[in-house]
Amino acid sequence: MCCKLGSLDMEPLCVCVSHDSCLTVVMPIANEFAPDVVLVSSGFDAVEGHPSPLGGYRLTAKCFGYLTKQLMALAGGRVVLALEGGHDLTAICDASEACVSALLGNE
């Protein structure tokens, strides 16, 4: 998974990591930034259901909800999600629903 952490000299700072590394490395580093708000450009090409040429990854919708919940811990729950896209309507709806459920505390 790739996480955009911020910027360094106006260049985006991105790292691709495993789930465990995200929890033990990326999230502690993100906490160091102490953000007032977290802005997320939510592209759902990685959610399962997209054919290979359009994504082909197998992240579950539940995973997107989980990641949203993790991000909520960074700025006292102040998270803004903006739908970026995706190509499979059912997959986009499932992932969006999981993210909104997490934001509402239903996850």
C-alpha cells in the first residue's frame, strides 16, 4: 500500500509499505507531523472488483474502512475524504460505504 505522508521541500513524500509496516512505521511517523486535519484523495482502483487493466488489486472494501479509521486517529477525527475515482461502480460504492461507516463510528 502507498501512503502519502506529507511533503519535503515541496515534493510529495510517498512510501509503499505492507500493512504491518504501515502500523509500526508509517502511522508513528504521520503522528510526528501532528496534522490539524487529514485530507484524503480517495481513489478506489485498488478495491477488489476492478479488472486488471483498471486496477486488478484485491483490497477489500473493509480494508478502506479500516484505513479511514486509522487516519482518524491522526487529527482527532478531522478527516476529509474526496472521491477521486474508480471504474467499477459496485466496488466504488462498497469502499465508499466502508469509509463513511468508519467516519460515522459504525466500523
